[in-house]
Amino acid sequence: VRNRVSIIASWVRVPNASVEGKTYSMQKIVDIAVAVITGQRPGFSPVMTSQVPVDVELDTYGLSVVADLLYIALDNVCQHSGKKVDNHIDIDIGFDKGASLLSFSIRSEILPNVKTPEKEAWLQGTRAKIAKRAFGESAREGRSGLMKLAALVLQSDKTDITFGFVDDNHFQLNFKLAYVAASRAPSVRQKEGIDFNSY
């Protein structure tokens, strides 16, 4: 398999710089992801807040990658939080220019009965599979949004993904991204044989 990993700096653009092609603010990308997930998941109407770097813009391919990842993360909230209406979701995105890393933190509400010993055990099992790099097949089969995210972001030794219950009422997902294929390569929704519409 050809290695298509390249640094994130190749598709991060600084506003007002002399660059060719259209770029998109990080807030615009968040808005796109939210619009897509709420449009495709009837009844899912969260209350969103976001903190994003204002001095970073992405090119068209970067938009596709980040919007897809945010879609998967928000869909995971929709399907597993137990709270589709008025779920307060906080998205915090940062950019480490020196390390060429985008960092994501997504904190959402859950209903009190969601945090159970069974769910904790399932999450721990998912972490164990990710640690063993056994996420590819599970991601393709659509078993877990967390596994799909891991399969997509863990393309570098600089990246990671963590997740878990913060307390009885909140779940938090954190991951870092330093992976992007060449500009002419297919988007996240097409890679790894994953059907974007099945999320």
C-alpha cells in the first residue's frame, strides 16, 4: 500500500497569505459538519458551542477531511448519548504549528442512564482494540464511530485518540490529526472502504 501520509502544513493556510485556491475558516468547517449531521439525523438538534483557531484556514481537501471527522464524532454523540434534543456540545479545536497537528476536543451531554458498567467495559474493549491497531476491519464494518475515527487519525506516531465519561452527565472525545492524503486522493468518506452514508 502506497504511503499517502503528508504533513498537515500542506493544506493549512494562513488567511491573507498569498495562496492559490479557495480556503475555508475552521468555524465554517464546523458549521458544515453540524449542518450535515443535523440534516441527515432527524430529531438531532444539539446546542453547539465552538472554539476554533481564527488564524487558520484549510483548503478544499482539508475541509473534506476535517468535516468528515467531525461528522463521525457528532454522529457518535447522536447515536450513543441518549440525548438528541438540546444536547450541549462543546467543540474545541487547536493548531500546533510547530508539530503540524490539529487537536480536537468534543464534550457532550449524556443521559444519566447511559453511563453503565457494561458501557464502560465496552469502551475499555474499544481502547484495547485501538491500542493493538485492530481497528481497520471493525471500522469498515461500521461497528463503531470511535473505531472509524481511530482508523482515520492514527496515521502518525504524533497522533492519538482518547475518550470516556467525564462524569455521569458528560462524555469527552479527544484526538489529534496530522494525516492527509494527496490533494487528488479520495476524501475520508471514500477511503478504507467506509460508506459515509452508513454512519
